[in-house]
Amino acid sequence: MARDHALADMVQPGTAALRLYGWTRPTLSFGRNEPAGARRVDALDHVRRPTGGRAVLHDRELTYAVVVPYRALGGPRTVYRTINEALVLGLRALGADASISERGRVLPPGAGPCFRVAAPGEVVVGSRKLVGSAQARLGEALLQHGSILLAGDQERMPGPREQDRTGTDTGSTTLEAQIGPVDVCDVRVAVEDAFRRVLGGKWGPGEWDDAGARRIAALQTRRYGQDSWTWRR
């Protein structure tokens, strides 16, 4: 989380950044304002995101983070739609029948895990959520990051099952369930290519300079590595 936040601190007008990464250990992340309650699980690591939304289990998935200047593309809603269009394009290139949901519900922070119900504008296959995403304004930048489910079962997390307005149990799906076994490297390539096509511009690899490394270390020490942040709600 410190690295995603640091990207937002360093973005410049007319630039953007895409980061794709995985997790060393299965990790439960809480949304910025989500009540963590008694959700500590000894077998998992725990973090709290700078963005909103609800709990996500990071295991057998690919996490993406996109940072753009806050007013880029016309504001947060347009950025959200554009980023999700890029994700749909990449997932379709892999063979998944992904689309942007035009229905669903926006649930409050304490309503249970992220992948139980799709909200309007999220990436789904049918009614089932394939990508969970959240945004935050950090200074003059907008951070959107989320989880692309490759395999596994998000629904094994504790909490009440939510239903959409028709009473249909929505829940999540995975790339593996849609297209069979997947290689995370193939997913990375497809997603990167889709973002290049949707956002345009010139692209190149990025590296953390000394200032970036110091900013990451400071954010980890003062916020994201502290129990007072992770368990603040």
C-alpha cells in the first residue's frame, strides 16, 4: 500500500503510472473506512488500503494500481470507467466474457467482503464480479487500484452473503473458472497492452529513485506498517 500511495505522491501533470503486482503471503486488505472488527486471521497478513471499499483476500490474484492527475480524463467517474474499460479489453483478449456492469448495488463499508456483490461500473462476467476496484484522491493525484481474480475463492471469508435487488445471489468468479488455467505473466501482458491502447501516449518501464524509496519507507513506517492504521476501525 505504501508503494501505491508513493506513486500518487510523485505523479506529474500529463503523466500516469500503471503498477501490477502480487503478494508474498495471502493478505486480507481492509478499505480505508471499513470496520475491521474481529477479522484478524492468524494464517493471513493484514493491511488497510488508502482507498475505500470493503475487504479483499489477496491470494491467487493480480493487483493493479493506476495513478493519474486528479483532473485527468474529466474527473473520478470518467477515470473509473476508462480504467475498467481497459481491464475489460485485456480480460477479453484472454478469452473471458468480461463486461462493465450496468446494475448492482453500492454497499456501505461495513456490509461484508468486496466480492460478494458487484456495483454498477465494475468488471463482471454475467452478474459475477471478476475485478474489485476502489479510488482515492491523494493530493493532486487520483489512485485507483483493485484485484483481478485469477483463481481461489473470495467467498470463503466470513460475513453475511449479500444479494442484488432481484434476490439473486451474485458473488464472484475467477479467470480460471472462465477460461481454464491461467499464467499470471499472460495476464500481465494482456492488461498492460490494453492500458496502452486505451490510454495512449508514450509508455516505458519505471524505477524508484532515491526520493521514491525514501517516501515508501516513510509511508510504511508512519502509516501502513502500523497497527494503529490497520486496526483503526
